[in-house]
Amino acid sequence: MTVGFIMLCHTAFDRAAQVARYWAEAGSPVVIHVDASVKAQPFQRLESQLEDLANVRFSDRFACEWGSWGLVAATQGAATLMLRDFAQVDHIFLASGSCLPLRPVADLEAYLDARPGTDFIESVTTEDVGWTVGGLDRERFTLRFPFSWRSQRALFDGYVRLQRRVGFSRRIPAGIEPHLGSQWWCLTRDTLAAILNSPDRQAHDAYFRRVWIPDESYFQSLVRRYSGKIESRSLTLSKFDFQGKPHIFYDDHLGLLRRSDCFVARKIWPHAGQLYKTFLAPDGKRVMAEPNPGRIDKLFSKAVDRRVNGRPGLYMQSRFPDREFENGRTAAPYSTFQGFAEVFPEFQTWLGRMTGALVHGHLFAPDRVHFAGGDAVFHGGLSDSARLRDYNPRSFLTSLLWNARGERQCFQTGPADNQALNEFMAGDVNAQISVVSGAFALPLFRSGLPFAEVRKEVARLQKIEAAHLALLRASWVKARVRIWPLAEFLENPMDPLQTIVEEIAPRLRPRLTEVPRMADFSGFGRFLQDLRNQGMQPTLMGDYPASDDFNPGRDRPFLVS
Amino acid sequence: MPRLPGFLDHHRGLGVRHFLFIDNGSDDGTAEFLAVQPDVSLWRTGAGYRAARFGLDWIGWLLMRHAHGHWALVLDADETLIYPYWQTRDLRALTEWLDGQGRAMFPAMMLDLYPEGRLSEGRPLEWFDSGNYAIRMQPIMRNLWIQGGVRSRALLDDPRRGPTLTKVPLVKWDRRFAYVNSTHSILPRRLNRFYDGGPSGILLHDKFADGAPSRAAQEKARREHFFDPALFDAYYDALIADPVLHGPHSRRLGGWRQLEALGLMSRGGWV
């Protein structure tokens, strides 16, 4: 069993020479194709570097522009030469100048020996590929592509659209079922000879010459006609980024490449000296392992995902998504409470105890940021300065939630606070917004300020809260919103509290047996009536009884429902 | 001057092939030190920094003359560039990859480092604020404006005066390009569009090196700050008072992976 290597080279010739020498000295014939656009001097240098090796050949040179027929022509030429000059070769491995063998040739040969007559080539029907550049799969085979995708993109796209509109379609030659796949394959001598010596070769070539990116489809389609046994995967480890460009391997990938147990990897950075030194060492250890690129897939698929979607709720120098294009507006779920601290004076500590969450006071209070525990600086260096916060409230909130990842955040809101983020939070799926409407009036009632002032302030805050509630009822709201008018809430506070606590800490399964201590509401009904008598209409409190006797906090028993 | 050998060593290690220095009237041996370096070209001027648009006119000319077609890295002497994998992948690896991606620029936000204890104690600058940065989009240039950090937290009254931390220090230069405002923003505008999820680095900023309080006194007297110098009197006074910037929330500088995990820089698909 002998494997012959075809190398398609267009740059980094010193590295290509090193790899060619490694294979040739291990007894594998090597045929090198150098891009026709490469100048004479580097080409001659490469030739002279390898002239001592009897089993290295250079094939006729074609111009190999990306996605052009030249790549197929170059491969055909090199393969023909390989079959003609090296009769001992049973398998032909197609590689590029930036490929690096990760395992000794003997390993590969043993692997192929154990799987006789098998062609290793990724070959997938056009319906099943999910990775095609430009979104073209089947149409690669049925449209014409006279313009370059890279340098004439507008013409390329326009011509595709035109052909679609007029319903143009090329006829696919009989016997060819379009397949796509990685251009790096390892074929048996028989299959490759059958493709190259086919009586229909001229028709195949004439057809594929005008298919888009034929190097990903010529051999991939024709093996379906000529191969006896296809193993649809590439023996070359190659990963692609979100633009479909190959990932480059550097010295720091050494461990990763080793773990993959693949035979060949591309593309290697030419200056990755450590990789070349390690993998081209003459005493390469043999590992009888199945190639397992899956072991390192996670890293690369995660990288693509993060490149495309980013980390939820993170805004930073190289990712500042447009609105509606965020991968989550904020980093984690959080809960806001309006009116609760007015009804239950110890609400903050009680909620923290029940749920284990970090419960802040009014983060958007006008005087300062009321962080939990009265801290002056929060995680990440967030300051309690109201000026800093109000300079960019959105950055303040998103930073707070990003910095506190892993710890559930709750905070109080109110109509006297900065309202700048009401819309942002309402549109945030992470927000759980609970409001006891009208509760803001209780502290004012208890404030002892002159009635005229209190009346004015109640009217002002009611207007703000009413606008906020209207926003929270909009159709586009994504937050989990719960609103109880004060009177309704006081009738039965247990159920709302149970719901809220369960939502924050579902795993703790907190069961409420009693509500936290309530504020003293005596006289509040009379106060609301006084407001009405003064011509003001307190609407957000619900049907609060005007009777002075109504005192829900004192003697109503609350039981577990 | 004391930080220059380290500055040169670090950036040589990253693969910078040649340094172009502008020495604005130093008298501490800086020029003599630079003159004997094999890979340094030195320009000297006694002209006013403020009058030269904070040095931008000088830098702009050098870039136009000497950087066309090259990747150019523009730094202050108190800045150190790091980026994902900087120990194993030099600037050649980074810029070749950027070329392949069709990106002509690489952003690196400034990160102010400060010591434990009072500034004058001269302990190592290895602490930073990780998550108090205010980011907004500037509509005209479509550039990001990042402000905040330790200076806004501890030294400035008015958040509007917060330092601009956005920087695009690494650009595949074309003689038609121009920095607009330090290296914070650049023309043409498309070069400011680096916030689409791509890669980024960090400029470690030795703003609070030993002697910062006395330098603040000098700078206050020199009145060469951006914008209206009088607006920064309170800032200088806060520095002169030799404050403690470190707190329980402060993070000790680890490696680039730490900074990436904190969301301050990103590999942006370059793994």
C-alpha cells in the first residue's frame, strides 16, 4: 500500500517544500502543482529545494483563482502525472501547500489498508448541505456564472437574479447527480483513473467548467458515478469561520491538533514553527486511533456562534449591536418591584431571605443608586453616583447585570425614579416587572407635608406611573409584566407574593406561610377621599374603600392558599 | 522615560519592526536613549503639543509619509497593546488574519491600571475596573464612544468629562486616512465600524504610575489638556490629593483570557 500526495501550492513555498520532503522521504510520491501566477523565482527555488528527491514531480501549471476551473484542471493534471509515473500508488491524497501531516504516513497507509477500496471524499447532495457560500447550492449547477463573486459581486448577484427571473436553467448531463463537499479528498487509484479516463470526460469537463466553485463539486459528483465505496468525509481536518473562510492553525493549537488524531490539517500559519517542528519530526509516534475531529469541533462551533451572536447582554468595544439585533438585551433575568416596599416596609430583606437573590433598593432613585447593603461601589466598579448613572442609564443597567452574572438581581422602581429605561426594560425578555399601582401615595400620606403639596406630588407621580403602566400594556412588550391596583393587592397579597417568589427562585420552592409586616394603612382611604374632594382623581389605587375603618394590615388573617 | 525600555521590549516582542518616535521636548534622557536604539527613528520638536492638535498633526504627517500600505500601530508611551493570544501569535499573525477577513482596523480600548494603596506608594499597577464603562454611538462619525472606568468613578465630578477610552490604534494605513481625535476615531467613517462582533484588544494604560500626583500638578500648571483645561482643575486636584483608587471590587490583572471573559476584549472568531 502506497499513498501519493498531490499538493496545490500558491504561497509559503518553504513550508510546502518541508512537507513535500517529509512525505517523499517516507516513501510517498509527491506531485506539486504551483499556481501559474507565481513568479519564476520562487518556483525555481522550490524546484531546487526538492531536486534531490526522485519521487517528487511538478505538474503543468494552471492559474488557480478562488472558485475557478483552474483548481480542477490543476488537480487533473497532477493526478494524471501521478498515475502515469508512480504505478505503485494505490491511494491519492489531495492536499494544499498549507497542509500539515499530523500523523506518520505509515499510520495513514495502515488506516487505508484496513479499509480496502474505499474513497474518502465528502460528497453531499445539494439538498443536504447547509454551509454553501452565497446561499447557492443547487443553482451552482443550473445557472451561469461569468462574473467573479469576489471582485464583481454586484454583477454576480444581478446576473443570478436575472437568470432566476427569466427561469434560465442549464441542463445537467446525464449520469451526473450534483454533490458538494470539501475539496480535500483521498481517492483510490481505480476511482481516480475511472474519472480521468472516462469516455465522457470531455462532456464532464465542459459542463463543470461553468459550474460555480467546481473544485467543491467535480470530484464530489463524479465519485458517485465511478466509486465502488464512498466514505463521505474528508481525512483532512479543516474548520471554517462564519464567512466560510478556513480557520488558521497557530502554535497554540498544538494540543488541539494532537487530540484530533486526524491525518492532515489545514490551514497552517506558515510561521507556526512549533507546529511544523513537532509534526514533521522524523520520529513521529504512531497512534492507532480513529481520526476524531469531533473532539475539537466544539471550540470552533462555539467561536462561530459567538462571532455571529455575541454574548447575551454584553455591550463592548467590538460588539455594540443595533437595537433588535441583540442576542438578548441583558445578560440575565432580573426582577423589578414597584410599590412593594411601600406596602411592606421590610420587603427588601424579606425578599432576599425568601429567594436568595440580591435585592437592591431604588437603583434609579434621584439622590443616588441604592445598591443592596448601601454599598457605594458595586461589582465591576459601578458607582452609586446618580450623575454617572443618569449619564448613560442603559450602560449602567446592562453593566450591572453583566457584572453580576450568576446572581439573581432584584431592585425597586417607582414613579419618583429616573424613568429613562422603562421602554428598554419593557422590551427585554429578561425583565420581570411587578407593580402595585398607586402605592407610591402611602409615604406621601404619611409624610406630614402640607396637604396642598402632597396633593400636587400625588398628581405628578400618578401621571408618571400611569404613563409607565400604559407602556407596560403595549403589544410589543417582551417583559413578564404583572400589575395589581393597590386595593386589589391588599385584598389578597399572598397569591401575588407566592407567584413572584416562585418565579425568582423556582428551585428553592419557597412556600409562603405569612406575608411580611404591612405598613399601617389606617386613614389612607380617608386621604384618598380628601384628594377626590379637592378635585384630584386618584385612579391607580383601584377601588380602595373610602371608609376610615378599612385597615387591611391589622386584623385580616392571611393563610396559605 | 523610565517606561520606554519596557515599552520597546513588549512591542518588539509583538513583532513591531520599526518604531517612529516623536519626542516633544523631553529633558530626561529620552532622546539619547532612543537615538541609540537600532530600530527607532526619532523626531524631536519643541513646538506646542496643544497647538499641534495634541500631537495629531505630527503623527498624521509621519503616517502619510511612512506608513502607506503598512499596518501601523499608534501608541502613547504609557500604553501597552495586548490582544487575544498575544503571547503565541505576533502582530504579523494578527494582521495577516485581518487582511484575510478584509478588515483594515483593529480596536483596543484603553484600560486604566492603578495600584493598591495611595498612588505615591508606588506599588505595581495591576488593578482595574472591569464593568463601569458607558458606551454610546456617535451619530456623525458612527463611532463608538466609551467613557468611564476608574477616572470617572473616583476622580471626576462630571461624567461628561469622562475620558474617551475607545481607540483604533492598529490600522492598515492608507495615505488618504486620517485620525480625527487622538486615535479615538478615524476617517473614512467605515474604519470606525469595528463593533460588529469582530476581534479587539486592550491598551493597558499606565496612567497612574508612580509620581502621578506630582505629574498632575505639572500638567495642571501646563494647561495642555484636551478641551478647556479649566474644566479639569477638579480632576487634577483629586489626583494631587494622592487618592486610593483600589477597592474591594477591583480586579487584579490576569491574562488576556481574563479580560476576554470579563467582556473587555474579544477574539471575535479568531480562535
